[in-house]
Amino acid sequence: MSMAWLALVLRVAIALSTQGFFQPDEYFQALEPAHHYVFGYGHLTWEWVSPAPLRSIIYPALNIPPFWLIKTLGLDARYPELLIAGPRIVHGLLAAITDIGIREITRQVLNDAFVPTAYFVSLTSLFHSLSLSRSMSNSLETSLTTAALSYYPWNNARFMQVQSTRMRMCIVFAALACAIRPTNAIIWVYMFGLLFLRLGLRLSQGPILIRDCCVIGAATTLAVFALDSAFYGRPTLSLLNFLQVNASPVSLFYGSNPWHYYLSQALPVLCSTSLPFVLHGMHLAVKNDEKKLKTMLGCILWTLTVFSFVGHKEWRFLHPLLPMLHIFASRSLVELYHRSVKAEVKVPREKRKNTITKTFSLPIRTRDLCLLLIAIPASIYVVFFHCVGQIKVMSYLRSLPPESLTSVGFLTPCHSTPWQAYLHRPELAAPGRMWALGCEPPLGLQHPEDYKDQTDIFFEAPLEYIRTHFPSRVDTSYPPSAFASSVPNVTFVETLQVVEQSSRSWDLGWRHEWPQYIVLFGALLQESGVLDLFRNQGYEEVWKGGFEWEGEGQRRGAVRVWKHIL
């Protein structure tokens, strides 16, 4: 099997095998909008329905063809599992671009001798196993960035003079990456800026580079504007809205981290067992003045620095840098192997320990290979066992007959499970039939510091919330909840502004009806009085999934389903 086919098979297999939950964006920023577009129902978060939408339809549109095909063939009702498998195959194929692209980058930046090692490090990467095959914009951003870097003129002017077509391909992939995630422009400000400085105005390539960047960038922006305007039914430039909101205090609503977060947490998580070799490879690049690797190192340091100034940080924001980090690891691994071979040769034959071997034709020391392979069992865990309850609960609900699934309420932290893209139950699409606690950000507020969303208010005092916002007894017809959560539209923003100027009580008066099924984490049952209240109302636990010891905060205690028993 060729290297490219190995990557394709592996990434699709991982995508289809993934059982667990990682990030809500995998579902609510990719699958749900596509499901809503094709089938007419699905949950759209505040980014999609706010007065100035933040999200472009470009990335979710990748899921529209498999959804449309399954719907056209009439398979969605009989085989709803296909709605999960179809997008996974698409994203698995896209993920393989990263593994394939790293081979070409390594060949240009180092040489052919390093390619198998870099490829091996990429294929066995723990973070790639966790995230690369998922329907997340950062994952496609990583693949597109890697593709762009594989066309980048690492030989600068001499390369550009004969490879202008490849340079344009680099710009095209970079522009697409920026269209998917506008923050990807941080990488290309450095890479194209450095290239322009090295070319200089004296060469004809300098103005050509600027022209191509402007033309391709403008064409990409216009295409995004046209598609988003058609999707939203009004002129919409989501890229600008995305940057404006993420540069505002609203982004801090989803968490704030110290300046060193990417150095102290994100890099170790992304690199896992390859981290020592990444750092050693960087040391070798500087020590030996290896210009191409130093260009790559400068890009990494620049991106880390810029991202560190932003308050809201996540591991996955650095995912596009991981292929470059793997190349540094390969630089180190091959160097250490050849040093060991030279040292072994100097030892008399009868005293050699025969520990330096090319395992699987890879120039990697046995001890280093053992360290790298620790990522394999960790990858198996994150693919098959980590946070599986949050996915399996949707399979359980989907397996129930329509007549016995009247209404469902999720008393969990917001966006803790997938939604209709994994459930696909049109009878629950009516407002209030299936609801969850909301977590809309403080849109339009002057001083958002003390703002609390619905999830915050519920978990501050669950028992009090239930007694205040639910009827005293269960209506066995299980009517829909009229106001289970807020819709983050213009009215919602205006309501928050009024509250800020008056009572500053962020409880907006949500009203719930008791549902037939309640989905919750076990941690909620540990809250004072909650377990007794559920039992007194006639609820019993009918399903449990996941491990009680995993998760944090209110997501501890495994996922559970309680049903009202008549």
C-alpha cells in the first residue's frame, strides 16, 4: 500500500471509529447547520442567528452533499446512521491531506531521507487521532495550511522564477484556510511577508507576489461574501464579523487563559511524546543555521506570540502548526539515529549491543521508537473510549420508537451532546419538544463582567431553578416547553441591554414543561435535593453511558437518561 493510500485509509478509519465527544463546534458549527439546510430542522447557535452572523456556510457546506444524497435516496429514515457516517468519510479524506502534505514539505525543507520519519510521526500523532478527522474547522484549516506549505517556495527567489504556478497554488490554499478560519492569516502574514522581504522590490517576483495575493485574496473574499449572502438572504461578510467579535470581550465569555497557556499546556498536548524531539530539532536548526527550518521556526514563534495576546485560548487553535512541529521532530530523530550508528561503529564488534536498528525501515533509535509508540494506546483510548456517553446517549434516544419519544430535556451544561444531526427525529423538531439549557454570550452589553447565562443560573442552584421554572407536577401529555431557552436574535440582545440598565437579574423567566425524558450528568444527582425531586415526580433512570470518573465540573458522573414512569 502506498503512503498516500495508507493515510487515506487510516484517517477514514479513525473518523468512522471515533466514539467520543471532544468539542461542541464539531457538531454545532458544522453538522447542525448542514442538517438544518438539507432537512429543514436542527439547532442554530447564536453565531448563526445573531444580527451580524459570525459563521460562513463554506465549512458546513462540505456536509451538505452526503446529507443531500442520503435524503434523495430516501435512506435517512431507515438508516439514520448514514447521516453520521457520510460526513465522517468526507472529513477523514480531508484529514489525510495533512499526512500527504507533510511528506512534500519535509522533502523540500530537509530531504528524502527524513520523509518516512516525518510521515510516521504524523500518522502516530495523538492529537491528530483525537482531532484531525473530526468535523471541526481547525482540522480542515490544518489540512489546507499543510497543503499551502507544500507549495511554498522554500528556495525563495530561485524557486519562484521557475515555479510561479506552484506559488499561486500556495496562495489559493492559504486563502481557503483563511476563509475557513480568518485567524489563519496570522501564519501567512509572516510567511508571505518574509518571502516578500527576501525577494525585494528589485526582482520582478516581488510585485507579482503582491498582485497574486491581492487577486486571489479578493476573489476568495468575494466568493465567501456571495455564498454567505445567499445563505443568510441578506448581504453578509461573516469573515469581518468573526474577527470583530473575537477581538471583543465576548470571546472571553468562553474562557480566559494566562499568556503562557500555549507554551505550558497546548504545545505539550499537541506534541505529546514527540515534544522532546520537537525541541531538539529546533535546537539543531538554530545551532546549524538551517535556513529553511529557521523560517519554519520563526513562523511558529510568531504565531505563538500573536495568539498568546488573545485572552481566549484553546489547544486546537494551534493545530495548523502541528505538521511543522512534526518536521522538527523528524529532524531530531534522524540525527539521533545517525549519531548512535556512528557511536556503535566505533565499538568493537564483539561488544556491540545491537540496539541500533532501522525498525520498519525507519531511521529511528529503538528507545525513541518506544517513546513515540506510547501515543498508540493513548490514541486508541481517545478514539474508542473517551467521553463516549455524550455520543451514545443520542444513539439510545434515536433507537426509541417515535410514539414513545414525546419530549426530551437536557439538564446539562450547554452543547454537551450532538443534536439533530445525530438524532434525526423530525417529530422533536417542533419548538419546545427537545430543549437544552442555553449559554448565549453577553451580546450588546457595555459591562459584561457579571453576566450569567442560563446554564450558569441553573447550576448555581439546580433545585431552586427547577422549583421556579418547572410546574409543580408532571403533565403526562408532555406538552412542549414554551420558553425553554432564549433565541439569540435582535430581541434577545435588546432584552439583555434593558436588564443591564435596570435589575441586572439575568434570569429571563424561562419556562419549562416536564419532559418525558431527561438527559443529565451524574454530577447533577449529587446536588442537594435533586435526586429526591426527580423520584418524587415519577422519574426513573433507564440508561447510563460513559465513565463516572471522567469529565470535569458539571460533566462528571457519566451521562444518564431518566424517564417519567406513569
